[in-house]
Amino acid sequence: MTQQHPIAPPPELVQKWQQESDSWHYSAKDIDQYIAACAAQWGADQELEACCSIALTDPVCGTKHQRSMLVRHMRERRRPKPPSLKEQALALLKVEHGLNVEDLDLLRRALEQLDD
């Protein structure tokens, strides 16, 4: 009987990634790259969650509130959310595009009124 390393993805998950990549008609090399990237992300997520679990439960790490804050900060810094479409559009307005100031201001105000 072979024993699987705890950070290795389960065979079912690898098979799922294989099926996903097959549906996109990737080349064999691209399939290997895709599966390797998925496995690396999965392993990194497992490690982060293990560290968060330790930080939340280890009394040496401070009070319960401090541990919760630490975990929140670790997740925010290690898995930042991509900017929203609104944030991306506002960032584009900061770059000069040849539009006049009034048009840029109008676009900026319209974007700021949108929900994220």
C-alpha cells in the first residue's frame, strides 16, 4: 500500500484538473503546466489553511481576538482579492488617454457611483 503525502492533491482532484484541461483542448505540454499550476495553488492553499488553523488554536499566539486578526491579515496578504472592475476602470482613468478633463471627471464620478 502506498501512502500519500499530506500536501499532495488527492487523485480525484488531479483527475478533475485533467478533465478540465482536456475540455480546453490544450497540448500535452500545456496540460502538464495547467495541472502543475493547479497542484501548486492547491498545496499553497492547504499550507495557508494549516498555518491559520495553528494560529487560531495555539494559545501562545496571544488572545483569541489577536489570533483572529493575525489569521485575517495572513489571508488578506497571501490571497489578495483581484481589483473589482470598478477599481480597474478608475485606475485606468489615472493614466492620460487624450480625453479632456471634463470627460475624465464625468467618467470618474460615474464609476465611483457604481457598486463594487
